[in-house]
Amino acid sequence: MTNFTADYHAPSNRRAGWIYAALVVCVALLFVAELSIGAVAVPLNAVLGALLGQEVGEVWQNILFDFRLPRALNALCSGAALGAAGLLLQTLFRNPLADPFVLGIVHSARLGAAVLVTFAGVAGNALLIRFGVLGDVGLALASVAGSTLLLSLLAALSSRLNTITLLICGLMLGYLAVGLISVLMHFIDENQARAFKAWDDASFAGATVDQLRLLIPGVGLGLLAMAVLVKPLNALLLGERYAASMGMPVQRVRRFALFVAAWLCGLVTAFCGPVAFLGIVAAQVTRGMFSSADHRVLLPGVILTGAVLGLAADLVTHLPWSRHVLHLNAVIGLVGAPVALYVLLRRQRPDGS
């Protein structure tokens, strides 16, 4: 499952087709469940009617379109983005544990957002709110800049460090970013600090409709760029020397791929906060299902798997629990931590990859 060689013995077209179909069905069922299940249950016929543009009553209309539909779209889109980013990072660093959260990229994106929030607080007049969409664009670009900075540093270190040391460096740099965020919070007022803390608690429920209008096309652009990288990524699996001998500009491809990963991670972090472990789980589950290293097979699979995981985690988070409130990262961590441990322990076996 974690073999990073060019194993192009992909599943048969029929088997792969069945897997894709099952994932699409799961996405559709979870999406409808997201709209139907919650503190207030909405009948299935009302959900389907609302999606088809029918009148279903003002109360249900408000619940669906003001709260649940934006949340479901965010979970689907962000889950797909983090799944694709996880696959891309694992290929670039040739490490099955590479993940936006594990490598500290998410925390670096948070730091970029914190710098912007601090600047807005010092400048006064609540810049991010005052400029509306421009404030959202600024937040997204600041997060992307933060994730790009850390990824560039890790890429520079990757040729000198083994995989475990590189992971530890990513973790330490992530913790450094967390410490710097805490320092920056001392320079903003209490109201802004509370707003930042609320954003900093990862959730797919916080993005506004205007933010989704930026997030969804932005993620679509990132996934399209990753589709362009499918053949170069397959070539990199055979080694950089082989890829260079085939005429591929290796360093340019690596820089572009790193920026695509930073773009996807930064966008999701800007509007959802620091979502943990989803990338590593989606990538590893997809590799296991398809038993292939071919990115032509894995890319659509990991996009669908990431969407399934995002929707499922958000659904569990927002079930009508009577006594406690679950957090998104806690739900993902219940699956993500065992997967990470399994991959780590499997690599220690004599026959492990």
C-alpha cells in the first residue's frame, strides 16, 4: 500500500470503474445525509425538492441553504483538496506519512493568516471585514504564502535528510509556527483574538457563501493543475535521473508541484482552519483500494475518497449529540492516527516498503 515505485499494474478497467462508482455513490449519499440529518431533521423529499428548485417551506429552506448546503459543499470541496494534496506530497517526498498537517504546512498557513490578522488589527478598522471579498482574498493569499514558505524550506532540506528526519523537521517548524501565532495574538484586541480562535478550531461550518465562491473555483484550479502533473509525477516515481533523461525539467516540475500543494493546503486552511490527518488517510486508503502507484488511477480516486472522508467526518461532527459537541479534528484523528501508526509500523517490517 505504501510502495513508492512505479507499479503500473493498475486494477482492471472494470474493477477500477466499480470502485469509482462506489465512491461516487458514497459522496452522493453522504451529501444528502449532510442536508437531512442534524439538530432539526429535514425529510428526504424536502431535501431533494429544495435541490431541484421546488418550494419546501421557509424554515427548511433557510436551514438547507443558509447552513447545511454551504457546510456540505465546503466539506466535499475541502476534503477533495486535502486528499489530492496528501497524495501529491507523498509522491514528491517519497514518504507515505507526508501530509499537510504532519509536515507542519497547515500551521505555516495559519501563521500566514495570523500575520495578516495582526496587521489588520494594528492598522485598525477591522480591515478583513471592511474590505469584504478583498479581505477574503487577502486571507487566502496570506495562507498560501505561509504554506509555500514552509514547503519550499522542506523541499530544500529533503535532499539532505532521510524521511523520518524530514518529518520531524516539519513537525518542529509547525510547532515554531504555532508559537509565533501565540506571540502575534498579543498584538490584536480581544474581539479579534476570539474571532481568530474560533477560526483556528477547524470546521467546515465556518465558511461564508462569499468565501465558498473563492474556495470552490480555487480548489478546482488546483486540482486541474494537478491533473496536468499526472505524467510528470509518474515519471518522478522512476527517479529524478530517469525523468531528467527523458527530457523532463525536474526542478521546474517539482517547484510547480510544491506550489500546487501549497495552494490547495493554504486555501482550505484559510477558510476551514487547520484540518488534520485527512490528507494522509485519503491517500493511503486510495492506494490500498487501487493497489497502484499510477497517478492516472489515483488522482480521481483520491479526490473522491477525500470528499467522502470530509463529508463523513462533518456528518459525524454535526449529528444531534445530546450531551457533547464533537470537533472535526477529533473525528478525523480517530481514523487518521491509526492509519499513520499502521503505515509507520509497516515500514519497520523487514519486508515493508
